[in-house]
Amino acid sequence: MIKTKNISMHYGSSQVLFDINIDIKKAKITSLMGSNGVGKTSFLKLLSGIHTVSSGEFYFDNKNVTKQKSYHIIIVTTTHHNMGNPMK
């Protein structure tokens, strides 16, 4: 459902994420753990579209959303969630 390929990110001239590759499967519990200052929050902000990728690609449901704006990513994830909701 969420996949990254060689994601890197910079704050100005400082690189904070280096070639991150992750594959998060649908309907699985996944945790992101690490010491303070290793990039957990930066990575989540990147996935939500708040920050932009310096290099690499980010996929949601096999669609490349690397260059999408944050509001589009939120709409896509919300729509996807509601489509699978049996209460609707």
C-alpha cells in the first residue's frame, strides 16, 4: 500500500534521510522506531506531503505520488479508506 524507493530528503543543505526503502502492506500494523533525531518525524512529514523528496520515489497503492501536493495525498488516502468501509 505504501512503498518508498531510495527516498532522500534535505533541510536546506543538510541531508536528513538517506536512501530509505520501505514497503508497508495493507491491513498490517507497522511501527517506525528509532532514537531521537534519526528522522522518524521527517519521514512521516515526507509521506504526508508536508515536505518534498530530494530524490527517490513514493508510491501509494502502486501510484507514484512523489510530486503530489499534501492535500492530494490526504484526499487519496481518505478516499481509499472510505471505499473499504463496509458501513458506507
